[in-house]
Amino acid sequence: MMGYIFGKKKATQVAHSVWSHIVQKGDTVIDATCGNGYDTLAMVKMVADKTHSGHVYVMNVQKVALENASSLLDESLTSDERGLVELFAICHSKMEEVVPKGVPMRLVTFNLGYLPGGDKALMTRSETTLQALEAAKRMLAPGGLISIVVYVGHPGGREEYEAVQAFDSGLPVENWICCKLQMPNRPLAPIFVLVLKR
Ligand SMILES: C[S@@+](CC[C@H](N)C(=O)[O-])C[C@H]1O[C@@H](n2cnc3c(N)ncnc32)[C@H](O)[C@@H]1O
């Protein structure tokens, strides 16, 4: 956290640190925006153990992102760890169609925006992001976390952040804890939103 405040750590690194306090070995989790696979890799390391019961479901609409993520996972994981990951070329709003019904998720992560180094026209959109957040809400285990890193510095980013804010501010306080990390005097800095199910 101090590293983030003093500009030495990125919001995604803070997110990984928070996840590590929530996720346990053997958990089932979703990376709803896999990108180049760095978040996926961190998640596999958190769920993997000798029982091979953990699972990481991964989504992206972009073929190149899934290829990049697959290569990173192939290079970085043991074959047992790699076997815990399933990648799907679908929109995250359809996550309920590929994840087995009735399996509660400990963590669903969203790192919104466009693929780093990729086509900036292919970015997440408010409408499908909201549908995916609603799906994640239905699938989350008690004690589970929806983690959202939102980038407001590109076209459409501010509107998407407002959609995320409308989603989390409407959640009943009896069942949900919502929290965000934002730098008020850096209006274009990424915003980290945490939605925890009690
Ligand atoms: C900021 S990147 C994610 C970075 C990634 N988590 C990592 O560790 O490298 C956002 C990704 O969301 C993907 N994306 C855009 N719209 C999507 C959608 N509707 N469903 C799933 N992924 C989507 C983009 O293709 C892009 O790769």
C-alpha cells in the first residue's frame, strides 16, 4: 500500500496483494479480462496446491490476448498448474455460460480498458461490463471479492467508471462491503474498486 501511495507500485500490484488475503488454495476464481495473462498467472499461484482442486476461468474477446496469456502460462507454470486454467474466447457478460453452475467463486477480477500494447479500439464497454458485474455478483461465494481496476484516462473510461460506481453504490450494506482506492488530485490515475460479499 505505501508503495502505491508513493508511486512505486501500480494499482494492479495492490490488487494482487489484496487478492492474496482473500483467495485460498483450492479456490475457484475468474479472470474476466485476461489481457496478457499477468493477473491470471498470479491467480493460479494463489489457488494451486497438491490436491489440484483449484480452478481459474479466464475470459477475453480478443484472440491475440488469449494467445499471449496462454504463452505466458505455458512458460511460467508447471503442467499441473497449467491444468487448473481454462481460457474462453467470450465476452465476460457470458461468464455464467462457461463456468459450472453452483460453484461459488472466491474472486472475480476485472482489469478494464484495452490490451496493453494491443488495439486500443477493442476495449471493455460499460454495458457489457455491467452485465458481467451482475453475473459475478450472482456467482460470488460469501467472503468472496469482485476486484475492479478502472482506467479513466482514455475515451469511454470515465463513463465506464460511472457505471461501476452505479453498480457498487447500489449494493445493500447488509450483504456487501464496497471500498475504493482513488487519488483525488490525480484525476486520470486508475481507480481500484473492491466489492466484498459478507
Ligand atoms: C487492461 S486489459 C487486461 C490486462 C490483464 N488483466 C493482464 O494482466 O495483462 C483489458 C482486457 O479486456 C479485454 N476485453 C475487452 N472487452 C472484453 C469483454 N467484453 N469481455 C472480456 N474481455 C474483454 C481486452 O481485450 C483486454 O485484453
